[in-house]
Amino acid sequence: MTTGQNHCDPLESLEKAGLQKTIQRIVVLRAVIRADRPITAAEIYEDLDVAERVNKVTVYRVLASLEEAGIVRGIPTVDGMNYYEMACSHNPLHAHFYCRYCRAMTCLGPLGEEICQNLYPSCRHEADALSVSITGLCNDCRRNKTKRKEEPL
Amino acid sequence: MTTGQNHCDPLESLEKAGLQKTIQRIVVLRAVIRADRPITAAEIYEDLDVAERVNKVTVYRVLASLEEAGIVRGIPTVDGMNYYEMACSHNPLHAHFYCRYCRAMTCLGPLGEEICQNLYPSCRHEADALSVSITGLCNDCRRNKTKRKEEPL
DNA sequence: CGATACTTGCAACTGAGTTGCAAATCGGGT
DNA sequence: ACCCGATTTGCAACTCAGTTGCAAGTATCG
Ligand SMILES: [Mn+2]
Ligand SMILES: [Mn+2]
Ligand SMILES: [Zn+2]
Ligand SMILES: [Zn+2]
């Protein structure tokens, strides 16, 4: 769930992270900011307009460096694909909904303190990330409004 | 978290599910039962003793049919790999811990009613599965006792 | 500007998982 | 026990997200 529309500035973020401000990084970062939900490397790559061509490999590498710098957050899914969202505008502890048909991922509300309190102590290991996701059929797909990808249902 | 050691009988499970009782299915099922934690298709395949050779593709297909029949449950991970556990001996709603170094997955305690109550209603979609997982470093890896896979840390 | 370190693009590769298809096996009916 | 259609298996070829090696290009800083 986004905490107010995205105000993160690409250049500023890169600056603060000590990363070189290359066009590729700015283009990818803008794509993630533009999206109103977590998106994949493939989506970013495909949605690039000719003027902002970036090699597919570069998209992966840029996302990796942005994630390492804490600028974007990676979200894994049941189908093994990685989705990315801006770290600055999304609470680090919130659940996601993943539609098994159109494969769109949406953010749900943040997890309450009490839930995390219950989960973390339950594991006697060195935890560093908590991930909660709900899989199912999104409203659009249930009403058959979506044909974005194929098969399932 | 396992609810008492595994008492599921392969033949019985297949029977009840109306699936043919082939050696391959029994072998794979036994491997999942034998494991004390969720395992991958690759682990199953590699750990097969010569006497119970099963083609790798068959392992995938068997796991798919077992999952569809509700005999095993698939658990996705951050690294895109699928882990499987016996459905009969694991509460359908429990969290998992995934070690980013040795990639072993362990079951944590079941999720309290109140957590699910909080999560499910938060999404106005047709939900069909809830997945909670914690990523980090397991105790063995923290103490550097494990070298099961490579890189990370 | 020029040296140096970092980043990009391309092509080849990896590895989990899938698919098409012919051969083997299962199982219900006789 | 035997037959035949339905299911399952094995193999080889394929897919596809993601990775890697390396030479060429670009950012940054003095
Ligand atoms: Mn989110
Ligand atoms: Mn489990
Ligand atoms: Zn959908
Ligand atoms: Zn470990």
C-alpha cells in the first residue's frame, strides 16, 4: 500500500546512494516510479519507449543495484518472477496480492505491529525479511475483463 | 510445523485421490514423506537411490499431480524454486523460514486465526492461498556449519 | 582534460521447468 | 489370464527468466 503518491526523485535517490547517475538507471527508476504497482524486469523492458532504449541485461543489473542500495524492493512470486516497487513509498512490511491469471501484483495494507511481533519471534534464526502474499483471482479477471496474459484460470 | 510425525501412507493417499499407484509416484511420495522439511524436485531427484530411478521430468509431473490432488503442497521461494511438503502432516496455514545461504526451508509455527482474519479481509479479491515466509540465515549457516550450496552469505 | 573506476551492450550461457511424442504400463471389463 | 482404451513414463528438444565474460563506452574527480 503506497504511502502517498510517489515523490522520490531518481537523481536524488541515486545521489544519496552513491550510485553513478546514468541514463539507464534513471530510465528504469522512472519506470518503477511511474507504475502504480510492483512490476517485473520484463514489463519495464517492454514498456520502454524507443527514446529510452535500455538493454534487457542492463534492466536486470540496474534493478539489482537499485535493490542493493535500498531504492527499490524486490518481491518474489509463486511463479518465480521478481516484481519491484519503490522502497521509499511503500511500507517495508505490507502484504501483496498476486493474480494467478493476469499475473498483476497489487499492494495490500501494511501488516500490523502485532502480526510481525507474532511472526518474527516464532523463528529462532537470523531473519532479515518477511514476506506475506495472497494468491488468487483479481476482480478484473474474475469478471473476465482482463486478457493480459494467457492460460491459467 | 509438522503435526506429529508423518503417518500418511503413499498407497492409501493415491487410492483416495483416485490416482494410479505407479512406482514413480510412490517413490516420489516416499521421498517427500522421508524429508523432515520441504524439499525441491531437484533434491528428490538427486537423492534417489539407483533402485528407484525416476526420470527428472517424471518427478516434476508426479509432484504436479500430487499437488493437484492435494496430497503435497507446493511452497514458492524467493529464488523461484518450488519446495514441497506433505499436505496431511502440515497445517495449511503456517509460516516458513528460508535460509538464503544453504537454501534449506523449514516450517515455522502455524499462523494464528487472528493473523489470517487480519490478512484475508484486507484484500477485496478472490483469494485462494496465503503464503508467509521469512528469509534469513539459519542457525547452522550462521555458525558456518553448513556448506551445502555455494555463494551468498 | 585525462586517468581511473564503474557501467553498458552483446552474445553465449545456465538451470528450472515444460512440451511433444512414441513406448510402456495400468486397470476395468471379458 | 487376456484385451484394449486411458494414463503415465522417458527421452530429447525446447522455453524463458536470469546470469556471466568481456570489450567498448561513460561517469566522476582531480
Ligand atoms: Mn508493495
Ligand atoms: Mn511447511
Ligand atoms: Zn488478474
Ligand atoms: Zn542455512
